[in-house]
Amino acid sequence: MNRERFFELLKSPCTPYVIVELIYVIAVITFNINLAYINKLLNQNFDVDRMVVQKDVIIATKVMAFENNTSWNYLFWGIVLIVIGFVIPIVSNLINNSSYKSEGVKTAILMVICFMTALNIILIISISKALLSPIVIATLILCAAGALFAIGSSQS
């Protein structure tokens, strides 16, 4: 690829959309790799099966407090990445619709946005499956225990 072709590619109207999507894909892949490592550590250090079957609040608390609350950080960033995955195509479509480009260019950009939407749905599903691990299960157990405690304390 020569220098002129590279600058021609950078001047393309689709380039900003593709670059934003590429950054998102790299962030999601990095997040999933790190989350897989944390899930492996959680499964090695805690009896996750017992936590799930018996709804053990003590194990759930330890899972969420693992290595300076790493589980909470991954839960937060997973939710942020899921929200960003939904927002990128919406904002891209709004920008495309309000631009002053010709209809042919807008249609090409719309095709890129449709591809981005399909890719983001696949990535969001992968994040959701990875988060549906000891982290989310422990969070749900703690929320249920907190709700039961709140109901019990309000009854007296």
C-alpha cells in the first residue's frame, strides 16, 4: 500500500465509523480475555457450584470481594461496554442522517453502520455470556439477600 492510497483511505467518509468500531472491538476482545482469566481464578479459588446450588451468601461475598473488588470492576465495565455497543450504531446513524453528504455516500455509510450493528450484537452477546459467570451470579445472590434483609427489617 503506497502513501497516496493510505491518505485516500483516510479521506473516505466511512473511516471515522470504522475506526470507532475497531476501537470498540479491540476493547471488547481485551475485556473478554481478562474476564476469562478472572473467571478461571474465581472458579479455582471458590466453590462456585456450591454458591449457585445453595445460594451461599458468604461465598458470593468473597467472590465479589476477590482481589480488591475486581469482580465489581469487571461487572461495571461489562455493563459500560454493553451500553456503548448499543450507542455506537445509534449515534453513527444520527450523525449520518444529519450530514450534508450525497445520498450515495449516506447509503454506503448506512451499510457500514448495519455491519457495525450486527458485529456489536455478536460482541454484546459474548460479553453477556462471559459476565454470566460467578460475578453476575454472586451479584444476584447478594441482591436477593439484601432484598430479603430489607423486607425482614421493614416487617418489624
